[in-house]
Amino acid sequence: MIPSRMAATRLPGKPLRLLAGKPMVVHVLERAIEAGAAEVVVATDDARIDEVISKAGGHAVRTKPDHPSGSDRIHEVCTRLGWDDDTIVVNLQGDEPGMPAAAVRNCAVLLATTPGAHLATLATPIREARDLFDPSVVKVVLDDAGLARTFSRAPIPWVRGAFPAFGDARHPETLPEAVTFLRHLGLYAYRVASLRRLCETPPHAWELAESLEQLRALAIGMQIVVGTLDQPPPHGVDTEADLERAEAELAQGLR
């Protein structure tokens, strides 16, 4: 399912901005269809997005406008469509036109094949120190079973002796080779029952501190299994510069 809304502050009208002559949300729709989902739905509160998706041959469902997150928007649609509790739903964000179809499919398969997992998501190795120390890059630490132990905007794990003291604005030029650092990708799969539990639980203090919804899931004991991609997918589109980069990547056949 693709949650999509027009109220982006950094890039107004983002879902309908054109990439290679086609609205961005239609590119995302095509990636979801390529992934082989049994059903692809765009969850939106906007009539313009609804119209564009319908013209592209897709299925859009109108939602309430006041959802705090894409997960809540998806939960509303799952409830309205009467999807079974065991149905696996992938949350493919509407500003990720470059997310490979294989990654979407693999996320769903990972959840389906991991007993006890409530959610599945993906991560990719961090190889540059500037990314590890960038708070806009969300990091994740895994246990030996591939389950997420925590997520943070801070650099984790913190390598004592290799990193500067707290409060020092500098960061190292390179990262220790003996430690694996992972960047979380904002792609989720969950069963309808787990999504309902997540959305019916009030935000947790961890979540509010870091502005990371997945910390709510961990706080209430939900298991998040994490798959890793060796090569990171193209970044999502949040700004005019991102849009220009995505346009160039499409022209070069990178998306």
C-alpha cells in the first residue's frame, strides 16, 4: 500500500510533481505492481491524487485527512477493505520512486518466512562517516538473529576510542572496519493485526524523542526482522534538489 498526501512542506505538491513526464506517485505505483503484490492500493486524502492514480489504471482509496502517519492511513484502508488479520501489507512510501521492486518483494517475503516477527524492514551498510553522524540518516542495530534491537538518529553503535568525545562537532574521516553500521530504509511489511496493534498504541517516549515510529513497536515488545541490501536504493524525494537528482537518475537508467 502506498500512503500519499499533498501536504509536504519542503516540496509542495510532491506526489504529483513530474519525473520524466509522469507524476512521482505513478512511478511508485509502477514499482509496487512490478513487485508482484496481489493488490496495490494508494491511500490518499486528496482528490487530485485519486484522479491521477485512477487515470493510470490504479486503485486509490480516500482517507481521513488528519492521520499522524502513513501507518495510520494504511490502517484505515485495511479496516475499510476488510483485510484479514494475517494479510501482509507493505508500506511503500509515496516519495520513494527509486525503491527497487525486488526490495519491496523481499521485505514481504522476509516477514512471511520469519516465525514470530511482527514487522519486517530493510537496511543497508553505512560506509561513509558523514552518513553515520548525520541525524537525518536513521541507524539500526541488529542482534545475531537479524532482529532490530534499537533505532536512532545518533551514531550507533558508538565505538569508544575511535569516535570523538560527545559534544565535539568533528567526526572521523573513516569508519572502523571491524564494526558494521546500518542505515535503516523506510520500507515496512506488517500483518494487519500487528499494524492495528501499533496504531492503537499511544506514541512512546522513545518515539517522541527521536521522531521514529518504529521505536513504539520495539517498546511494546514487537519483533522487527531486518533484511540487508548490499547496495542502497536511490534516496527518496523530499526537496527540489532530490527531484532534480531523481530526474537525472531516471535519464541515466539508474531507477
